[in-house]
Amino acid sequence: MEFREKADICIIGAGHAGCEAALACARLGLQTVVFTVNIESIAMMPCNPHIGGSSKGHLVREIDALGGEMGKIIDKTFLQSKMLNKSKGPAVHSLRCQADKAEYSRFMRMVLESQENLTIKQTEVCELLLEDIPDCENRSKKITGVKILTGGIYECKAVILCTGTYLNARCLCGEAITYTGPNGLQSSIHLSEALEKADIRLRRFKTGTPARMDRRSIDFSKMEEQFGDERVIPFSFETDPEDVQIKQESCYLTYTNEETHNIIRANLDRSPLYAGVIEGTGPRYCPSIEDKVVKFSDKNRHQVFVEPEGRYTNEMYVDGMSSSLPEDVQLAMYRTVPGLENCKIVRNAYAIEYDCIDPGQLALTLEFKHIKGLFSAGQFNGSSGYEEAAAQGLMAGINAAREIQGKEQIVLDRSQAYIGVLIDDLVTKENTEPYRMMTSRAEYRLLLRQDNADLRLRKIGYEAGLISKEQYEYVCEKEKQIAEEIERLKKTVVGASKEVQEFLVSKGSAPLRTGTSLAEVLCRPEFTYKSIKEIDKNRPLLSDAVIEQVNISIKYEGYIERQIRQVEQFKKLEKRMIPEGICYEDIAGLRIEARQKLAKHKPVSIGQASRIQGVSPADISVLLVYIEQMKRQV
């Protein structure tokens, strides 16, 4: 007799995307099943042992503001915390934490196992169950369930694909090839064929990871010790800052040299990357050490960070020396690096190839355009990184749940969040390599700072049902206090009294010629909100979070106002909707390439259409005229 179960939503994969998707769906009241080929791989970090970093820290803060879990878990399990880019403006400040990899996975698994409405199932999904539907909303099929390798059927209303790097995966270390997923875990080998049968376009990407060393074999005295921040700032807006003031572990900096590079050059013929064995496209912004040596031949050294993998392990991660060279070459190469002369490798470096999709098949909701109820998130969408995956998983989970509940789905645009930039880039642009989030990709990054993610997104999280009323009211009160304090500073005038003049001169600032507001004094680069306390006698007692926002808002007011005006123009194009079912072949003035690209991507707005590669401003003008003519004919 056939085994059958019923659920509302099935999540395929329990990596960082799958965990956020599953928690979002379950917390929104839907019966959720998350499938994983190995329960030990839940929220596993198969590569770098950290969360956050440049731009990625923004994503984690946004995930937290919307009601996701990643920020809370890393606050409980980090080894070292550092705010990056502090010498630059607040737009690019990004929090980065070294993680205890085993503890992070363990804590996330505990959260999943204790979540109401959520079931974990260790098995491999081998087939999607689809049903033909009339061509409504340009979709030809809808999801009805999944079939697992043992033959069991799970009937459901939506499925989210979060297979990460496991689909048809193979790992390469020199001439040795193993058909496994990350860390030697079982790969998923049956689902790719089923996806292709459902007219889902697959592509082949690759990534890699460096070796792990035995701490006892490393001479740290030859390296530069790297410390965390004295005062740790938590990732989650709900974490008490005092709870994260812990004893931190050190990381270490060293460098490759010409001897390292000569060994690599002499063995390039044994690298799968250069021997033509690897088929997939790798990430440009996270190259292997072979790639660095070949493509940056003018550099005589490259940075190498040696980082702990956890408090209760001797394994150290050699960041910056990802490789797929054979084991003997790896050992010779690593032992040329200062401090690693006697190193012992615990786990070899390797490259991994895997199947993923062309994300142009997805709507901005992360639902497949031609299959109702089928969503996709994470590295399977052609992105890289734990943070990018988690952000997509959260949004896919929210939208899958809302579709089942008959509610309007949520799409964050490029002016609202880094998550909006990430998803829009994946869906709209033609990415030929694993996509990595960077601050330079966000046009409105001064507005999308990591420090104000709660002010930007808490309301959306509350309306989605993942943020409590108390949390939402807290951020509303914070917003009110910020506005009131900015107004007070603008209205409070300090005269050119002897006390004020002496204070200014003592701080190396020019004296006043006439009365001026405290806000204008604060605009001077030598001052911060806290440093002008001496001449601000009646200031209220405010939290550090409020003070930070007041400080930034006043100092960058002109730049912020200019970016707000830019957003207003952007919104106008985003609101110019493209009629559903428009036939681009009928638009005579469009270039052939533009017709093809527009028909392929099916943009929902003029703004989205303008960001498609191969669609020129002239094509947009033609499209606008055509749409206006369509309206007049109605």
C-alpha cells in the first residue's frame, strides 16, 4: 500500500534557505514538512565559518527585522564579532561574526525541532507532482505534492526548492572525484531529471572551499593576531547587547609568497579547474588560489586569514586559499605560508559542482512563472553565500504561505532593502556566475543601512505575521523618539556665549559668530551627538540605538534627502505596470534582442524592464508609447 501524507507546504532542503523558509511557513500557521538528505546538514556551514561581512551583514539585519532566525542564532553562537568599514561612512558599515559552526547548526536544529507546525524528514525527494491547469496567469501547471525516494507521497499546496549545492553534486580534489555533496555528505541525484521534465532550465555552477588545519600544527607567532571589537553589537534587534559581551576568539592574518605561487604554477595541469575537468562556472568574487595566482600574476602575495571553526574543535579554516589541487600539492603549497610550515591538513580543500536554475524563470515573489505553487530559494537560484540564501528562503516562505492563505504576496523593491536588490538582480539580470551581494549593487545604500533595518522593515514583518505586536510597538516608539530628538536639536539654539566658544575651541572647532542650532553644530565633522553633551543642557535620556539614528540623520541629511528624491523617481517607473500577457512581437519599434529578452523575463513594470540586460532606453520609450496606445484603445 502506498504511503501518503498531507501537508500545506513542503521544503526541499534544510540549509540556510530551507531553515528560514520552513520557520516562516510554520510560524504563519501552515503545516510544513522540511526534507533533508541528512539531518546532520541542517544549517550547516560547509565553507567559511562566519555570518555577515560587507553587505551580507545588511542582509542578516534585514532578515531579523522581518522576523527571520539567522541573526538570533549567530548572536548565541559567535566566536568573534567585528564591525567592518568603520573608517568609512555608515552606508557601508557591516557586521561580521566568526561562527562556531557546530553550535550554529545545533541551535538552528533545536529551533526547527521545537517549532509548532513543523516536521523534519530525512529522505531524498525525487519527483515533483504536477497537474495541468488552464493557462491562467500565464501558468500551465500547478504543484500538488512531492514523491520521496522510498515511494511515499506528500500531498501539498506549495513546494519550495532549497537544494543548495547538493543537486547532482560532485567534489573534486585533483584527480580524485567523489559524487557527494559538501563535507562528503550524500548528494541528491534524482531531482534534476524531474525538474527538467517540468521545463525548468538548469545550469551548472561551482564553488570551492579551502583546507582545514589542525590548530596544534600552526605557529601563530608568525602571524598577525586579529581581534574582535571591544564592544560587541548584536545582529538581532531583539538580543540584549549585554548578552553578547563575551570572551572572543582570535583570528590570524598571514600571506602567500612567490614560493607558494611557483608551486601552484608548476601544478596547474593537475588542477581540475585548468585541466578542463570542471564544467561549472565559479564565483568571480571568491576565486580559488589557483585563479588568484593566474589572474593577478602581478601580485607577489595574497592575504590568508586563519580562523577557528569552533570552541570545541582544533580545526582552523584557511580563508583565502580555496583550491581543487591534489592533496600532495595542497600540502606543499600551504607549507610555504608563514606559520603553516608544519601544518597538518584535517580536511582537504576541494571544488564542488552542482545543478542550479536560471533564476530568470522566477517572479519577484520567487515563484516559478509557469508553475503555480512552486517556489525556489538559496544557492539553487544561482546565488552564493549563507546570508543570500537565508534572505531568499525567508521571502519564499512568506510568499508561499500567503499564496495558500489567499493574501497578497510581499515583494521588497530596490529602495526598501538589500533583499530587494538581491532578488531583483537574480530575477531580472542575466547572471552567468554565482551571484554575491555587494554594497555597490545597491543604488540607495545610504538609505539601506544595516543600522536602520528595523525602521525600514519591522512594519512589513509585523504585517506578514512574523513580528509580534510588542516588537512592532517598540520600533514605532523608537521612530518617534528619533523624530522628536532631531526636531529638538534643530530648534535648540546655542548663542555665542563664552562657555560655548571655549567648548568649541577646546575641541578644535571654529567659534560661532552668531547663535546657531545644536543640529548645525552636530553637522561639523569633529562632533558627534555624545560629544556635544556639554553645551546641550536639556537633552533627554535616550538609548544608544536612538542616538545612532539621530547622529546619522543630521550629519547626512543633505545626502539622505537627495537619495529620497532619487527613490521617488525610481518609484514612478516601478508603478508603471506592464499589462499581463503583452505580446512583445507585436511592438514594431522594439529591437529583436529587446523583444526576446522582454518575452523571456516577463517584467511586471517599466522599472524592472529597464534593468534587463539588452533592453535599451530607446526600447523603453517604445514600450511606454505602445502601452499608452493600448490604454486608449480600451
